[in-house]
Amino acid sequence: MEVASISAEKILSFIQGGDLIDVTTIAKSNPDLLARATTYSLNNKVYHRERLCKAILALITYAPKDYRNVAWALIQMVPFSHLLHIMDVIDKKENTRRLRLAIAVKIANTPQNDIIRAFFISPTNFRKMFSYLYLPREYVNDKKINHPNYSLAYKLSQLSMIDAMKELNLTPADLVRTYKIPLHLVMQWVQTPKEAYELAKISTPDDFVRHARWFRTILGDDEFERIAISKIEKVKDPFSFLSIRQHLEETEALTPKLSKVLEERAEKVLDEIAKSVNLGNLALIVDVSGSMWEALEITDKLYEVFSRMTRITHLIAFREYAFTVSREQLRSLEPDGTTSIGSAILLLAQQLKEKPIDLQAIILVSDLCENTAPYLKDSLKLLEKFGSPPIVVIHCGSRCNLKIDYPHAKIPVDSFHPRLIKDIVANIARLTAKVSEEKEITKVVKERRPILEELGRVELPRRPAETLKPGYLERLLCS
């Protein structure tokens, strides 16, 4: 890839979890653009944590001096728990004295609660930061470190999780309630039924239901059911529950009574959504060519939701050829073969000709990496006879950049998680109402692609002059 061909959009896409680029080369050849894109993404809280860290590492290692200092300042701005992802992407040659100084200063200036939170979120990377980067431990230039925040961080790096909880006098519930540690991380440190009960009381309805089997095993059926019913009444994300309900029942995580309560709650919410968006007939097309496991999983979840909200008139799968399937057959398919997206459109057009029906939209779940005729571009014109229903692409897997000269929208999804269903369904409902131009939507936020002029207005952070003076770290940590 030539450096000249890399645009601001490409760099932003990289930082935000999309296109891969040679960020080391960019740091050397166009450090200003990389620094501005990194600052922009950080300021707007739209970034992939590992990619952000990789961009900062490239700047602080390979960029000219002024931009190395910008990277130093950026490190001070990144939330400490996010900064730990440096340990996932760092190369040996990037382990520089400049980086070590920046991180040591960051630790010292991080509030103790944030240090504790970072430790419990990623204890391995927390410990590795001290050991791999050779950060100061107890002394700097033979002077004893007495900075309370830094000393706490080093002390935690030497403790096991259980010992750290004892040292800080924390319970698992404290970690969730006070330090906002995700429940699934805290569960492994629960040692008594009482601790599990406390977690159950403070957990969100979504978290409680996702981990229902674990809670039921520890709490027993009666206590579990009592808490679960109260949680389900407050549920915020019924789409997630729809997608995992069958799994929970199969693993005996839900009692029959709870399953009924959950079903009733979900029906009410779906009815409300269906009335508000007024969806028409939909066709659902899924890519089952080689390695498309994500497409199968996403399609199964989407079918369950949309079949409750509207009528799915066509369910079509394709590899090098297309075929009609039932939902039950879809679940038994295994990805295999080459990819002919056009074959699915051709089959849909044939079925519409044989049995005319008004389609509001076509939902296509695919990576768009077609390699076998008939191709998509050659078969789209067949849909003109049937009102040109817009295509909503659930863009998963390898995500090839296929140009689609037809009314459509794309919803990129890197990897499926049940909580994404709400976002996917909400965006599909919106986009099928009016699909006049392509709108790229990330798995977390709707991304606005800034132009170069906007990046030019970004104010780059500056490294404080005092941090450049000899002996600064010693004065900070030992005074």
C-alpha cells in the first residue's frame, strides 16, 4: 500500500476498528494526519482500544520529535483501563524510555479509584505493564518512591485478585457497584452464596438474565425466581433476551414460570416497536459460503425478532447457488463453498415473478466477498420490476468493499454479540423506511466521517514543558 493512497478516512477507520493500515509508515511519513485523527477519535470517544493504543505507540516511537511529544500528551488523556491495551499490541522495539516515562507519569496522575478499576478489569495487562516496560517499582535513582497513587499501582501489580480484594477490603458487589467492573469479570471471584446474593441484588436486569444459570445454581430455584421476576419487570433490552432465551432454557437456566414472564414482556415491547415503525414484508438472505458462521448466527437471531414484528416472505440462503430454507433448516446448515450473491437475488426475483408481493426491504447478511457468477451487480436490475426494494446489508465477516449501485445501506458488524440485536433491529427499522444513500454504522455508534478540514481544526495536545526537564519523574514520584 502506497502512503499517498491513505486518506484521512482510512486512518480514522483503522483507529475505530475498521480498515488495516501500516500505521508505522504513516507515523513516519504523515505524522500530523495520524496525530490529528488519533486526537479526534479520542476526543469524541469513538475508537477501538487496541487500535488507538497502536496509533499512539507508532507516534511516540516513529514520528518526529514534536509528534512524539503529542503522543506523550495523548497517553495522559486515555482512560487508564483503556491504556492497558498497549500491552496487547506493543512490539519489542516500541518499548522505549519515552514510553515508560509517559506511562509512569500517567499512573501517578491517575486517581486511585481508576487505578483499582483498571487492575480488576485487566489484571494480566496491569502486571505486564510493570514487568514488560520495566517501570520503576519502589525506587527512582536510589530514591524511595512515596507517591500514593503510583505506590498503590505497584502494590496491586504484586497481588493476586483475591489478595487485592482483601487488601482493599472489597467484596465482589463493591467491584460492580463502586468501580463499575463488568459482572462477568467479577463472577469468578465469588466465594460464598452470600456474595452471589449481593451481586444478584445490584446487577442490572440484562446482566442478571444473561448469567441466569450461574445465579440459579448458587442461589437455588426459589430465591433465583423471586429475584428474576423483579428484574424482568425492569428489563431494558428485550432483544438480547429474545436471542438468548432458547439457550437459557436448554441449559436449564430458566424455570417455566420465568420463561413465560420473559415471553410476555418481550411480546409487549415488540408490539410497541412494530406499531411505531410499521414494517412491511421483508426478505431475509443469508450468506452460507465458507467461513460465514457469523452470518448464520446473526440471521437466526434476526429471524426470531423480525418474524414477531412483521412478515418474512422469503428466507434464502446462498453459496455458489441459492436455495430457499426454513428456519429449522437454516440452523442445521454449515458454511461451505464459494460465494454468489447474485444467485440469491436471481432466485428472489423468480419467486416474486411467480407470486407477486410488495417487499419493503431485503436484508442481506454477508461479507460481500463474492467470487462466483452470477454477481450482485448483474442481478440487481431484476428487482426494478418489483419496485426496487432497498437492500440493508448486515456486513459481517471479512467485510469486502463491494460497490453496490442500488438503493442500500450497510450496517457493519465485526463480531456478533446478543446485545447488538437491539442496535441492528433499530437501525434496520429506520433505514428500511427511507434508504436513499449509503450510511455506514459502527457496532457501537453511528459514525460521521469527518473531512480533512475538520481534522485540521483539531487542537493537538501539548506535552507540559516541565516534563521535559531532567529529573522530572524523580521529583514527581519521590518528593
